[in-house]
Amino acid sequence: MEDFGISQETTDALYAQGISLAVEVVLRLIAAILVYFIGRFIIKKVLKFIKHSLEKREDSPSLNDFLFGFAKIMLFAALIIAVAVTLGIDATSFLAVFGAAGLAIGLALQGSLSNFAGGLLILAFKPFKVGHVIVAQGHTGVVNRVQILYTHLMTFDNQEVIIPNGNLANSDIVNMSTQETRRAELKVGVAYGTNIKQAKEIILDIFNNDPRTLQEPAPFVALNNFGDSSLDIVVRVWAKSADMWPLYFAGMEAINTEFEKHGIEIPFPQRVVHQIKEKAKEEEAS
């Protein structure tokens, strides 16, 4: 080897260095393989524990699926970083790559991320649940599905409305299903000259004899307004949430029937038109 200008000592040193490097690489590979399999074993145990814990929360299956999937991704990401560090790769490079990728994805999916954040808020704070009747974004319907990005409503005429969770989480929501009881309000007009006391008694009898009417709070009937063509009576009765609309419609029909029996008129809008002739035309006609 000295003919090439390399001494025997240098050759031996390079050889020893190569052997040492090969041994180090092999040891790192073995350590990385051990870290991978031990990490997978630990992750399986942790995921099993997480899944078992989430299954106890039966009220939010969508949130449970998301949390389980998120935990799985994070655990395996941590395992990949651990294997890379064991192999001697600088962990900061991985973090830089993940950070750059996260920024690019965030800029490209701003709307979806807004829906994603809104879905998390809805699933975590539960302003409504599947099966509730809500009014939101100009739509009224039964909540059919609550997903991470979208909420599905079924309207009462059987149309499916898909609302982005970002919009839903940042707007007013009327939930009609959270309370056991609701108040129905009816407005009834009667003709001027009607005996208001008699009309009120007829209305009270109708609702007091309906078993769906709750007596606490008691039904309320009062003269509410002097309209252009009618005396307006307001009726407020309480019922269980499921009975509110049936009671409302049945009450309106019963009021019309009883008013007809007792000769109480429900007026329609009327206008009186006065014809005024010019004085000159009257003189000509005379």
C-alpha cells in the first residue's frame, strides 16, 4: 500500500474506523428495530385503553372516533420520530418538515379547518345532539348526523340540509328539544262588539278540557290588541314539547268550531271607501 502513498498505519486506521462505523450502524439499526416493535406494542396497549375509555361515552360517537383517530396519528408520529432519532437523524429536521407541511395545509384548507374547529366545538360542548329539532342557518329540522366537518339536518318535508360546522358554530342556534315543556301561543281575532268575556271563557274551556294542556303554568287568555278590523285575543298554553304543535292545531280548529256555534264572528280585513264628488260636478248635475 505504500506504493500508492498510503502507509500501513493509515490503512489500518481507516479499516478500524470503517469497522467501527459499520458496527455503529448495525447497532443503531438493531436499536431502531427494537424501538419500533416495542413502540408498536406500547401504542396498541395505549390505543386499547383509549378506545375502552371512549366507549363509555356513548353520547358522542363522532367525537369519540375523531379523538381515537387523532390519538393514533399522534402516537405513530411520535414513534416515527423516536425511530429516526435512534438512527441518528436530527429530530429538529422532522419538526421543521412537519411545521412547513402544517403551514401549507393550513393555508390551502382554511375553510375546511374552520369547519373542523367548529365540529370540535359542537361535539365537545353539545349545543344539540342527534335527534334534536333545531333552527339554524335559516333551516328547521331534526339533527340526523353530526360529523367533524358538517352537520346533517332532515327537514320536516324530508329534505337533507348539510350545514358547514364553521358557520353553525358561529351563528345562533335554536334548540327546540332541550326542554320538556313548551308554550304555544295563538292569536285569535273577533269582531268589534263581541262579548270578550264570553269569547275568553270559550277558549279557556277548550284548552282546559284538552288533556295535553298543562295546568302549571295555567292557560292564559287576554285581549291583546285593538286591530283595524278585529279585537285581537292572545292565548298562551303550556304542553309537553311533543304535544305542543298537535295542541296548537287542534286548539285553532276547536276555537273556530265553538265560535261558529256561539255566533261569534271572526272578521276578515275590511276597508270602507268614500266617494267624494267635486262641487263643480254636483252643480253641473243639478
